[in-house]
Amino acid sequence: MNPLPISSCFGSSVVRCLSFLVFLSASFYGGYWIVHHKMYEYVRRFDTRLVWLNLLFLLSIVLLPFTTSILGMYGSLLTAFSFYILNAIFTRITSFLCGCHILNPRKNLSEGMEEASARRGAYVRSVTMPVWFSIVGSSLCAPAALS
């Protein structure tokens, strides 16, 4: 058995697509991690619900290597891509819920965060990131999956 040189693998459209998705995933989830840390700079108190929401957010981050490997193994299947996108949406939703809970004035969990601008930014990000990620990923991967 003659193994192919590794350079021949990078010409494949599937490999290019998956390489882009891994890079996109790292930047996407890295961005979430940065926002997560910035958001928690303002937390002065916490409650049980915030702890559970935070654990759900961390679960979505922990699932990233798993969903990326599923996409890597079965990248030509729409189900694999959908599973990966669902993880991205789960991350966005849990991050959004953490932010809303922290900004809730009745809970009095944070100090120093401008509530109106932070809430507006959270709403915009909760819609735009998963939609953008889905459009870019599907437009890049659909031709590879069909070939």
C-alpha cells in the first residue's frame, strides 16, 4: 500500500472546507470565550441559576471538539454539518441567557455594565452570528458535499 503524500490531501475541496471550518470554529468560539470573560468582569454576586446557565455554556464549548470531529469524519453529510451548527446555536443561546440573567436588574448580579447597550449587543449577536455562520459554512461546504 502506497500512502498518498499529505500535500495531495490539501487540494481536496472537502479538506479545504473542513480546514476553513476548524479555523472559523477556533475564532468563533474564541470570541465567545473572550466575551464570556468580559461579561463576568461585571458580576459581583451570583445565584444558582447563573451557575447552571454558565455550566450549560461551558458544555457547549466542551462539545466543540466532538462536533468538529463528527464534521471531519462525515463532512459530506448534511447531518454532520447540522450537528455542528446546532452546537454553534446552543453556544449562542446559552451565552445570551447568561448575559440576560446577569443584566436583569431584579437579580442585582452586576455592577458597572451599561445595561441598554449590552442588551442590544447581545440581541444582535444572538441573531447574526448563527445566521452568518450557517450561510458561510453551507455556501462553502455545499459544493464539497455534492461532489
